[in-house]
Amino acid sequence: MSDDNVHNIEFTGGDSFFGQMKAGGVADQQFIREIVQMFIEEGQLTLSLLGQGVLEKNIPNIRLYTHKLKSSFIMFDMIKEHELVTQLEKSETDNLKDSPALFTELEISCKVNFTKLKKKYLDA
């Protein structure tokens, strides 16, 4: 799928996950807003720490912070970001040369999707 087609797909941002929670009677709009707000705040902090780990070539921290982000990205339908952190999580001493570019792509993509999540759940 080309990048043009990806941008034309409707942003689902957790619809399936939150739909299941609502159907199960374990979530309402306020609860979902709180989860989204917490995810964005924690996500931004974790991204910052991951970026520091990439700069320092600190493999244990890279693995820690990428692993922390992976499940949340799936929950919010952030598939591209999940793929990027999965690649970063596999960093080894001999293949860190690609990590800065992967992180930059991740950071840009997250900024876009965090903005979409804010508009979808917090600005409504």
C-alpha cells in the first residue's frame, strides 16, 4: 500500500479496543478519555526516553522503552509505529546504525497520531 493510500484510510485509533470495552460494560466515554490522555502523556515521555537511549546507544533502555510502547500501539491501531518499535527492539550493538533513522520516523509518526487521538477523544 502506498503512503498516499495510507493517509486516505480513516483513522481508527482504538475503535475496536474501546468498542469491546464499551460492549463489555467496562468503559464509558469519560474512562476512555482518561485512558487516551494517559497514553499520550506516557507515550510522549517514553518516546523521549527511547530517543535518549538511541542517542546513547543504550541497548537495554532501547529494548525497555520499545517493549513498553508495543502493546499500547496495537491497542490504538498504530500499526506502523508498532512495526518501527519492533525493529528498534531488535537492536544489537552491531546494527545500531539504523536506529536513529528508525527513531526519527517513529517520532514523527507518533506526533501525527497523538494529534489525531487528541482530536478524536479529547477535543470532542
